[in-house]
Amino acid sequence: MINLTSVNKSYRQGNGKYQVLYDVNLKVKSGEFVAIMGPSGSGKSTLIDIIGFLDQNFEGSYIFNETVVSDLSRRDHAKLRNRSVGFVFQNFKLINNQNVGENVGLPLLYAGVKRHDIHVRVNKVLDQVGLTDSYYKMPKNLSGGQQQRVAIARAIVAKPSFLVADEPTGALDSETSKEIIKLFKELNQNGTTVILVTHDEKVASQARRLIKILDGRIQSDEEITNEDL
Amino acid sequence: MRIYELFVSALRSLWANKRRSILTMLGIIIGIAAVITILSLGDGVRIETLKSLQADSSGQQSSEINFSKAYNPDSSNEISGFNDNDIKMVQNNSKVVKAKIQSGYKGIISGPGKINGKNVMGIIYLTTKPNHEYLIAGRGISKNDLLNNNPVALISKSIAKKGYVSPKNAINAGIELNGVSYTIAGVIEDEAELKEYQNYDVVVPKKFYMNNGADIPHDSMKLTFVKGADVSKETRAIVQDLNKKGSQHGNGSYDFMDMGDILKGASDTIKAVTYFVVAIASISLFIAGIGVMNMMYISVSERTQEIGIRMAVGATQHQILWQFLIEAIILTLTGGMIGYLSGIGLAKIISSFLPFKAIVTFSTFLLAFGTSTIIGLIFGILPAKTASNKNLIEILR
Ligand SMILES: Nc1ncnc2c1ncn2[C@@H]1O[C@H](COP(=O)(O)OP(=O)(O)O)[C@@H](O)[C@H]1O
Ligand SMILES: [Mg+2]
């Protein structure tokens, strides 16, 4: 499904260039549960932004299913983002003056789904992430864990091909982190592809495949067997 | 995304910043209100001008020709300005549908009289109130005279002299007007005049004069024209003909009040004021537009995170652009519509002090609607572009 070949990424810095990703090759099949680990500043976010269609500005080739991502217009890139990926951020990224239901329904709104259908679908997804009857609550009245559930609900509401999460437990205590990871695991078991970035060993160990990254280069890429738990 | 949703979200974000939105709208409101006020007044004058020339609801127009008699004390015959021949002549004009003689009585008429056997032509003031003005001998016409229908008259010094040599001798003597005898109660100055423009030399109670078979002479003619005729022009031509060949062309003059001319004066004044007001309002609207731009820039920078989130869930640049553009347009359009209503209100209030009514036309509505929409577009486009061109990765970091 996801196929990155010799992806390089550099930021312009003054007159020079500052390279963040070096020759990244990565394939992810449908249904996988992948964790990406690495120290701060190693390029995890940069990589996952490319994978999650947030960043189109890179060298190399990214083929998603049959689509050449780097060839897409900005508009088609946005459409692909809307339909094919769900993104979960470390700091939730909810619109604070809109209620939970509206936040969750946002991707469907941009997909052009009817208001009534959005409402029905949102309530269903809120059930799924354990936030039944929270449609009209405001994000600021929810705990961090609950807010992240809202963000996850938003990520899966449009039934994307895969889920991407950048340190989804980074702002949560360990107890809440466990619950959130459990939720990702459940989603994966129901067939959703999940790629998450973390620097928490415990979180990473829940995945089925672990990619380690250092200074913009993939160091290792291996299956996690159940015995490792 | 559905357009409806764009409007909903724009309204909500404007509502979330009520005070800022209202302050920003104020300039638009004032500018549009000023323009609508002056245009409604201008339309009022225009419609009034048309109406003044309109005879009936079918769109036929009318005008009125008056006859004023030259002063001639030796003329003995009762003079009516118009007769049947005049009507026939006037009806030769193909644009005239109807010509009707009517009384042009405005308080003073001229009529034949006899004093001590001598014929006089009097300019008679028919009074309905006690009259003691310009008295030089005898008494005036009292309330009792009016109540009791006394046949009394006041006459001018020169008529008195003509009949009885001196004003004193004339007192309590008689004068015959329209074949009826009156007692001369008093003598008045030759310079007696009504409202400083109409001289008269006989005063009698109106009721008595009318009750004794005296017709008020016809001295006006009402003309009705076919639809679309140039009433001013046609009437002017007819008046010229009458002054050459009319039945009384030797005894006075025919003329008409050109209402079109009078209202044209008012309309010219309003036109000049309109240019001035529109110029000022344009400046106001321009400054208001810059205010809108400023507010939208602030809004865009405050909502950078929101823009990032919307883009991250798949909003295209177009959708972000329209979100902010529609916000700006709703802001100016709301201001424009409030301004439109205030303008109408203001025009109605102002015109209650003027001799015509302010008129609200659909085109002024379109003008207010169009102008405020365009202001929103012009001054909203740059902030909206800024919002839609934001770099997603930069925002989300
Ligand atoms: N927009 C940017 N401009 C310049 N440098 C950047 C930008 N984004 C990230 N970087 C740099 O790229 C490197 C990798 O960043 P990032 O992918 O966020 O690392 P991680 O998520 O692994 O902590 C860091 O050194 C960071 O400073
Ligand atoms: Mg990071």
C-alpha cells in the first residue's frame, strides 16, 4: 500500500540546506501495525508527515497504492489526505470553539457528506472510541485522554486506508497512554493499518513491526514477536 | 464541502467575535446608509415630477392654462378667459385628449359694476372674514355683516371719486355689482392688495356675492394629454396660440404653471447634493473596506491553528480561501443591508419635512447589495489568500 523509495528531505537553512531524511526506503502493507522510534530530532515527524500526505515537498518516490504522490497537484494531495489517511497528533489539535461532534465530523464535511449523515456517522465513531453521548461537549471540558479519543475518532471517521499518529501518547500519563494504545490495537485488529511514532518503549512494544530511525536514516526494521512482550 | 456549510461556519465565527464584527461593519453601514438616503430622496423628487404631470392612473398627463385679465376699468363686459371656440382650437392639437374650462378662483375675481350710473370694472376681493384693511373712510366689513348677509361693499378711493367725487360722499351710497346693489360701507386705499401680489379695489362678503347669482368667471382651462406627450412643450405651444388667437387675447394674457420646471429645480439641487454625498460615502466605504481587511488579517492570524487542522483533515486551499472570503462578504453584506434599512428610514424621516416622499426602488437595493458584496470581495481576497497559502507543516509544528 505504502511504498517509499530513496526519499530524501532537506530544509533550506539560510543559504545552505539542512538534510533531515537520507535515502529512506519503506514499504507498509495493508493491515500492519508499525511503530517508528528514534531520539528527538531524528526525523520521525518529518517522515510521518510525508507518509500521511501532510508534506509533499520531498525528493524520491512515494507510491500509494497506484498513485504517485509526488506528482499530485496540491488539490489532489489534499483530497487524498481527506479520504485515505487519518492523522493523530501529540497535542490533539482540536478546534476549541467547536464541539466534539463538529470536530469529529470535520473530515466528512470536507468530503461533502450531508449534515444528517455526518451526525449519524460521528455518533457511531464516538461509540467506537468510548465517548458515547459526547457529541455536544466542548473539547476544553474533556481530559487529555478523552481529547485524544476525540482526535482518534476524527481520524477514523472517514474510514481511511490507514491511520498515522505522531507521538499520540506524548502528552498523556502512562495509565491513559495504555488505554489509547489499547484503542489503536483494537482498531488494528479490526483491520485498520496503523503507523505510529513514539519514543516510549512500552508503546512501541505493542506494535507488530518496529522501525528505528537515527539522524534521518532507518537503522533497523523488524517484526516484533509476541515473545518480546 | 457544501456551500451551505461555508456560510454556517462563516456566520459562527463572526458571531464568536460579535463586538469586533459590529465595529467593523459600522463604516459600511454609514456609507451605504448615506448613499441610500440621498438616492431615495432623489427618486422621490423624480417620481413627484412625473406624478405632477399625471392626470389619472391610466398614465394620461394634464396641465392647466390660466387667463389673467389686464386691468381695464372701462370694459363693461364680464370676462371669462375661455369660451367654446377656444376649446375647439385647443382640441385641434392631436395630443390633447380632453380640454375643460374650470374656475381658477383664488380669492380675487374681476367683475363689472355700475356706480352712480357709470360703468366700472372691479377687481373684487371676495372675503370670508371681517375686513378692515386699508380703510380710509367709513367702516370695514364686520362679523355681523357676514352673519346677517348684509349687502355691503368697500370700494377704492378712485372708484369712489368716479361715482361720488369724494370718498366721504360715497359712504352709505350704492354700487351695483353683477346687477345687485350694495351699500358702500367704507372706502379703501387704491393700493390695497392681497398677500402682496394681487391688487383689488372692491371688497364684498363672498357668501352674499355668490348667493346672488354671480358666477365666478372661468379663467383656467384644464388639458389632458395622450400618454407619453411632452406636456410642457405642448402646453407652451397652446398658450402661444391662445395669446395670438384666443377669445380674450386682447384683454389679458394666457399662461401656465410649469410644474415640471419647478420640480426640476428641486431635482437639480438634489443631484448636486447626491454627487457630494456619494463622494463622501465612497471614501467612508473605502476606509471601511480597509477596516474589513484589517479584521480579516487578524482573524486569519488568530485562527492559524484552526486553518492547519482544517487542512490536515483534507480542506483544499480553495475551501480555506472561500471560508474567509465568505466571512468577509457576510460581514460587509450584513453591514450593507443594515445600512440600506437605515438609509430608507433616514430618507423617510427627512422627506417628512419636505414636500415630496422618499421612494425606495429595487435598483437602490441592488446597489446596496452589490456594493457591499464587492467591498467584501475586494478587501477580503488578500487575507483569504494569506490563509489559504499557509504552509501546513509550518502551522502544525
Ligand atoms: N520546518 C523546518 N525547518 C527547518 N528545520 C526543521 C523543520 N522541521 C523540522 N526541522 C528539523 O528537522 C529535524 C527533524 O525534525 P523532526 O522530524 O520534527 O524530528 P522528530 O520528530 O524525530 O523529533 C530537526 O532537527 C528539526 O529541527
Ligand atoms: Mg516529532
